[in-house]
Amino acid sequence: MDCPKPVFSTSDTSVVSTVRELHYYFRNLQAYYKVLKGRVISKLEYNEDPEIVSDLNFQLCEIERKLKYIHILNNSASTVNEVVHLIEIKDEFRLSQETIKIKF
């Protein structure tokens, strides 16, 4: 099973699309590291060489550390994604600068 690491890219630069893409990216990155974690755990189960086990345990710790932060980023992006799609705020991010009239 191939498991390529996700790459962040967005062709649209609006706030809404950028937030949406960040949410998808962090969610996919979290899934990627969960798959890697499963693969490392699987290798640990079938290996008894102390040097390899030590290396795999180190890899597992690194993956867990990254997963912790990516989980926070994913939850944060999810929250922002929900807020920018609320009816009360959605139009704020769709107005072009030319249509904004500021009165002094």
C-alpha cells in the first residue's frame, strides 16, 4: 500500500478556500502519520533485534510527537473552517476590496 505524504497547495487565494485547504491538509497529514505509526508498530511486533527495536521505538516517539501537534492544527483549522462558513460571517470574506465603503 502506497502512502505518500500530503502536500499543501491551493490554487485559490480566498480566505475561505485557504482555510478549507488547510483543514484538508492537516486532516490528511494526520491520517498519513497514523498509517506510518501503524507500520512502525507492525514492524515492532515482528522484530527482536535490539538495535532495530531501538530505532523503531525512536521513530514511534517522533511520529507520536508530530501527531500530537498535527492533531491540534487539524482541530484548529476545523474550527476556523466552520466559523468562516457561518452565515453571519461568510459574506465578510467574499467582499472584494472595491465594494467595501468606509465612511468617516
